[in-house]
Amino acid sequence: MTQFAIFLYNRANRSTAHSRVVTHTPGFSRAFLHVRRDTYSFLVCAGISVRWEETTLPSFH
């Protein structure tokens, strides 16, 4: 298993809300969680993109 960081970036105030390190399949080095106006985009370096509505944003624990 490989560790990679997840960043929650708020473009509105240009800040990183939180960062957590999780384990995932080898080959995935980073994933970025970008905050957009009403939708969060979860982007994995392999090009996988999943979007959630703001009310259903999962918490990473």
C-alpha cells in the first residue's frame, strides 16, 4: 500500500482546509480535492475524477 496526501483547497479564500494521509493502491501518489462553487472535485493522479455535491462531501478519517 502507498500513502498519499489529500488536500482540501478552498479557491474562494485560497487556503488549504485540511490534509490527511491515507493508504491506497500503489501508483497513486497524490489526490487533490478542489473546492468549486457548489461542487467538490476529487482528482486522482491517474485521471480519475469524481464529483460530489457540497452536502455529500465525504469526510476523510
